[in-house]
Amino acid sequence: MVPARRIVRNYTIYRAWCHVCGKYHESEVPGVMPYFAFTNDLVSQVLVDHFRAGIPLGTLARRAGVKKAALKKMAHKVAELLESGVARLVEEFCAAPVKHADETTWSCDGKSGYAWGFFTPPVSVYRFRGTRASTVPAEIFGEGAHVGVLGVDRYSAYNCAWRGRMQYCLEHFKRNVRDLLEAEPKNREYQKHIPRFLELLASAMTLRSRKRGKEYDEESVSIRDELLAIARSPVKDGRLKGYFDLIVNRRDRGH
């Protein structure tokens, strides 16, 4: 592999006074945004490598032969230029037929907070806030009719903020019941119901990549009916019954 090679170019910027408009004007540097010390090529490469590929900014700074602080300042300037496009991203997210939302703990200005993510295949919108309240997703979803299906975990904030169709994450159901079985592998109710339940959830999650058209419809109905049959099984364990009741009582959010 031939490593990236940086080239340093020095430009003389001419500045002159215009007696007609009464302003100073400067000559432009080709391929460089105003008030930037790096070319557009370097700026775009650094941003893609850092935010998409996850390469640390310090590594990119050493590779480019510049200070890490300079790249940070550059990223903030680009963020200011792109800020006006955030509203359009939110519009595209809200108009999408299928979308996903999630949140996780995140340090905001040195204090405990949360990073909220709102996603469609081509769009990612983030909100960094000091709260986990429903007001955060509500500001994204907006007023009026909510379009499409929102996929979420079972966190109640989305129930409060979203007024459209919703689907609970099947991976969370898998994780929940699998944890029960791993914690008590000798529990007879767990042994009887959970292994097949996990298989069906895994099949449901990969169905779209495996089937199309009529085959998809037929297998989806078969998986749904068997999942419901298992979930309706009489069980004494309160935790397992709670998850099964969610499948049965909230069918509108399970598939």
C-alpha cells in the first residue's frame, strides 16, 4: 500500500481596496474554502476517516503533519457551514416510511447526558442532551400526523412522543429471554420455551434478507403464529410471563 502523502503549498493572498464599493477584497485560493488553511480534499478526507471510519483525530493529525487542535477547529467550522442542513435531514427522517430511534448515555459538556439517534438508511440525526425525557424525541417528530413505522426499544419516552405506528425491537426480546436462560439454565420452563422462541425471533429478523413476495408473506405468518402460540403458553415464572404478555398484548408493536 502506498501511504498518503501530503503536499504543502504556499499561496500569496493579495488584498486591495476598492474605491468603488469601499471594501477590501482578497484573491481566492483554488480548492480551499474561505478562512480555511486546508484544501477541500484534506478536509473531506479527514472528516470521512474520522466520523465514518472511526480513525482517531490524533492519528489523522500525525498522518497529515498538522496539529490535532487545527483539525478540531476545522471540524467545528464545517459543522457551522452544515448546520442549516439539519432541518432538511429531520424532514427526510420524518417522511421516511421506516425509521429507527435509540438513545445511550453520553457525556455532554463534562456532565452526564444522553446521545439520541434517529435513523433511516440514508439519514442519521443526532441530539445530545442532558435529559432522557420524551421532550427530545418530540422535538424531532414534531406536531401533526406521524408518518411511517418507528422501530424502537421498549423505552416509554417514545410511546409518549410518537403518535404513529410503532414496532418494538426483536433483538431486545431475544436478549431479554436469552439472559433468563443463561442465568438459570436448569429452569424447566426456560428450557421448554426459550430455545424455540429464540430461533423464531432470529428467523423473523433475517426474513427480509431471505424471502421475497409470496414466500415472505407465508413464512412471516407462520413465524408470527408460532411465536404467539409459545407466548400464550401457561408459565409460572413472572419475568418470562411478562415478556410473553408483551408479545401477545402488544401485537401491533411486535411485527
